[in-house]
Amino acid sequence: MSTTVAVDPATGDLSPQGARKRARRRESTAQWLFLAPALVYVIVFFGYPVGKNFVMAFQDYSTRTFFTGEAPWVGFDNYVEVFSSNIFGMTVTNTVLFTVGSIIGQFGIGLAFALFFKRKFPLNNVMRSMLLLPWLLPVIASTSVWKWILDQDSGVLNQVLQALNLTSSPIPWLADPDIALLSVVLVNVWLGIPFNVTLLYSGLQDIPEEQYEAASLDGATGLKAFRHITWPSLRPVVNVVLVLGVIYTLKVLDIILGLTRGGPANSTQTLATDSYHRSFQEFSFGTGAAVSNILIVVSLVFALIYLRVNRRAVDE
């Protein structure tokens, strides 16, 4: 009886170690073949636009470039123009206020709803399903409805407030620079609550009921149970929710454009809307790309924080 032994064509190795190496190479090749479509997709649809945006920030890229194909290299001039702009300080402040206000509102209300729905009561599932409606509606449709609700003259909110004698005159929710940003934040909070409720509720479901039962024997109920059991157990999920919320909120564009378009008097202008205005209204694509790069860097910092927090949550 004869035995056939596979020979490595590259080295002529007949040993078991050589066979294992060939098996590992085949496995590695198969893994890369499976990864190839995803890698190509990421490079084409994410890597190239980000790289192109980075290069544009150092060029005089305008509508003329589309006809001549020329985009002169200007170095850091676009960044200098952005940083020296009269509204840059305001856009940064508005971005911080919009992000912080939205995160506090979304997380606070979302946590309250998650704790509420953790209790067993009739129509619990139905009410949780209805809470997802802001997520299901197109953002442009939601902002159109909210723009009508907050309208100074015909808005239903002012009509209700006046009917209840809570205000003597219509409130310019979207027309007053002092309260327009607050109005936009409230709308964004409404849109972001389902995201927070979904993740926080899932985290609450993973906390064993036995811990609450054991704590109740020692008198730890209500706020004490929340402080010593719920919050420590929910902390990894909370970290992920907050970091993701910041990343999503930083890039919010459609809500602000649908409600105020950055006005009045730039009172709701953020880095995202400023980049949009520079690129697609002033057609100064170079400075618009510079603002986008600033926003990308800020988002990247929080993305790295998210990855680290998520890894720590998995380890725990």
C-alpha cells in the first residue's frame, strides 16, 4: 500500500509542520477574500471622500474648478479664514450648547422612560412601540411638523399656551435669536429619546432580579437600589450611550436646516451647518472642507473614546 504525501511547491516541505503552515495560509487567504468586499466598500465610500475632503481644505476649490479642473494649493489659508471668521466663535459655542443640551435632555428623559417601562403593566409593549415613532418618521417630515408647531403666528404651541393664559402674546420660538437654539435643542431631544430608551432599557433587562430581591432584604429599595445596583450595573451601557449620542449630535444638520437654516442671526449655526453654508451656498468648497475636517477631528476623538469605552464594557 502506498501513501501520498503533499509537497509544498515552494519549499518542498513534507513535514506535518509544513502541512499546518499551508492550512493556515489557505485559511488566511479565505479570511481576506471574505473581508475584501467590505474593505473595498469602506475605501471607496468612506476612505476616498474623507481623503478628498482633507485635500480640498488646502486648495482654492470653487465652482471654477469644475470647469477648469484647477484647484490652486493655498496651504492653511482656508483654515486661517475659518478661524478668523466673525461667526466661528459663535458656531463653536452653539455646537457645544446644542450637543450638551441635547445629550442631557435625551439621556435624562430616556433613562426615566427606561426605568418606567422596566415595570410590568398593561400595554407596556404598545407604549414602548409608540415611543419609537420619532425614529420611524423621516427627519425632514418631523422637522416640518415641528416648524408648524413652533410657528409664531399659526403654531399650535402658541395657540395652546394662549388658550391656557400662560402667555399674553405669541412666542417667536424660531425667530428670536435668544430662544431659537433652545427650540432646536428641544426638537433634537424629542428625536433622540427613542435611541436612549432602547439602549438603556436593554441594559436594564440584563440586570438580574435576584440582586434587587437580595438588596430589598437589607432595606435597599427605591433610590438606594438605583444607586447601589442599577447605576453601577448600567454604567457600561451609559458610557456607550453618551459617547454615541455626542458623535451623532455633533453632525446634526437636517434638523437645523429644516427649522431655522442656521438663523436667525446665526444663533443656531453650528459647525455642521457652517460647513454646509460655505460649501453649498457660498460655493467656497475649500473653507467648507476645512470646517468639515475640524468636525471630523472632534468626532474622531469621541469615536476613539467610544471604542475604548466599548472594549472596557465588554471586558467587564
